[in-house]
Amino acid sequence: MLPQRVYVATTVPQPSLTAVLNAIAAAGGGQIGHYTHCAFTNARVGRFRPGPNANPHTGTQGAINAVDKWRVETFCDRAVARAVLSAIRAAHPYEEPVFDILLLNEPDL
């Protein structure tokens, strides 16, 4: 039976992209056979308004901000998913990185 896999996606500002990708790989994410650092990335624009108690890395508190970001999509074995998420949080510059996390069913065909 194949290990259960987890799809993980987040967005990150360009200056932190390489650090986040390397953190994912160091934690065991993005591995296919003899390949590491496997991920899809594409440019996005993130929009947000920091509230009165926020400490924004980028943008102005109380104003609607638009920031260029990169979406990172990768995957990992379920056994290392918590480590991958922790590694992203540690490498990510934002107070609250946002994640898409999907449990993948990979039948043993």
C-alpha cells in the first residue's frame, strides 16, 4: 500500500520564496522518487486589510493592501505533514500564513 499523501499550498512574498521552498524540502515535503524540492509556483496578488491589533509584515494597518506573492503548491507523506507545516511557518515572514491542506487518496493500483 502506498503512503497517504497530503497536498499543501500557501502563498509567500517573493523575497521569502526560496527559504520556504527549502524549508519544505528539509522537512521531507516535495519528494518524488529520486527528486526533491518538487513544487509548483505561480505569481498572485494578495489583498488584505490589517485590523487594529495586527502587525503586518507588508502593507498599511487599516488600509486595503495589494501585495505581489507566489503561490507554492507541493505535497508530502502524511507522516511528515506536521513537520512541513511547522517548517513553512518558521520560514514564512507573515504572522498568519494561510494554507490549503488536502488529504489525498492514492489507491494501490
